[in-house]
Amino acid sequence: MRCGVLVVLMASACGRIDFAPLTDTATPDAGSCNLSAPFGDPVFVDGVMSGAGDITMRLQSNELDGVFWSLRTGDADLFEAHRPDRASPFTVLILTPLNSASNVETDPTVAPDGSFAVFASNRPGGTGSLDLYESLHDVTGYQAPVELAAIDSGGTDGQANWSPSESALYFSSDRSGTSHLFRSVRTGPATYTPPVLVSELTGDGEEYDPVPSADGLVLYFRSSRAGGPGGTDMYVTRRARLTDPFGPATLISELSSTAIDGPSFLSPDQCRIYFTSDRTGTPNIYVASHPK
């Protein structure tokens, strides 16, 4: 996993050229766990582990369809994953239309209706070392990605995550010299408002991997700030209304290790969190649950 541009380049895949929009029809199961209790022990997400490095799984609300990036091809490439139910392993396919030969593609996020995806890439023609791109999806598949010029800086811009309740992207950027979290509202295809620093979450270290809850009132993220066990650790912050700033960030001590630990998806009922950690020496995707 990377700190900043998390680029640990390591290899094999083939797959279909287009794919149907991810389904997003699940209804959150309110009150199905004890949110005040610590998360339980994390477990590997079955079906996605390649041994080469598998990172940042973003799921649809049904937790059956998702996207992630992996080093299994020898490059950093984007993949999709599907399973029939939460008890079954995922089946993985490479997202060929969004990958470019010998370049880095990371941290995909897909709109709930499957109409577009946003991801980071260092492909030629961008603004900085890593830039954000949007690709529209229609009946013919994914369209040519367009750089998000209103968002990208001359530095590293990545780890975008879509917040449906706000029609906004949260992402990390080191445009100020160190990596912090920013937010930008989508106003149309590949059109976004100028990004705004989420200043209340700027600490004494750096911030990465923003993961908003379905209602936009909770945000998980990764930070190198003081107070954690080491590497970069997982934190959570909350607010009462979408118009409010986020409150103080709290370390998620039960999921943070001395390695790099970063959240990627929170289930709509907030009972399960999916995250990436290199605590075994290789980045892998985990899930942890609050007890019932």
C-alpha cells in the first residue's frame, strides 16, 4: 500500500471489455449491530486476494458488487468484483476499458447507479504526478476517461470516494506540500466545483483515504498524525448535519496496526467496514464488523 501515492508496483489477468452497471438495490438493515461497540477482528475478503497486492475495495450498497485496484498484472490496474451473496467469495474481472498500458490506475469509485466511475491515474497528458479521471458508463460500456481539470493540481490527487448524499467527491491531495482531504461537488459529467479543504480534519500529520457514510454524516479516513500505533492509522469523525463541519477525529484502535491501514467502504448500516492493510507484508483487503 502507499503513503501519498500508494504505489508499490508489483503480476496476470484477462477479462471482458465492458461490464454492466453495478447494481445498487440493497435496503440498509437498520439497527442490525451495536455501533457503540468496537469492531471485531478483521478477516480477509474472500476471492480477491492475489498475493501480489490488492487495495481499496469500494462496494455498492448491496455489498455484492464492487471495484478495487491490484498489482496482480505487474502494473497497478483496476478490477471489478461480484458475488451472489455476502457468504460467497467474489469473482474478479479486470476493468480493461479503464486501464492504460504500463501506467498506474488506482482507487476507483463508482456512482450508485453505475453511470460513471472516477479513478486516479498517472497516464500521459495529466496535470500532476497522479490525476483524477471520470469515465461515463452507458449501454456500450465505459467511455474514454476525462481528466477532472477543475480538481487536479500539479501534485498527487487521488483516493477519490463518491458521497451520494452530497453529490460530491472526497479525495486526498498533496497540493499544499502534504496530503490532506478535499471535497468537490459534481455539477455535471466531468464537471466539478473548485475543491475545498476539509480543514477541520487537518491534523499534525497527513490524511488519506476518505470514506463517507451513506448519509454523509460519518467519515472514516487514514492519517499519519500522532497518537496511533504507527504507519498510518484509521480514524472516524461525525457531524449532526451535512452543513456542519466534522467533529474531532477518533482513532479506531482495534483496526489500526503498526503498518499502513486505510478504510475503503462502509456498509449503509455502518455495521461493516472494508479496509486495506499491509500488516502481513503485502496489501490485502479486509472486512471487520460491529457485533450484533
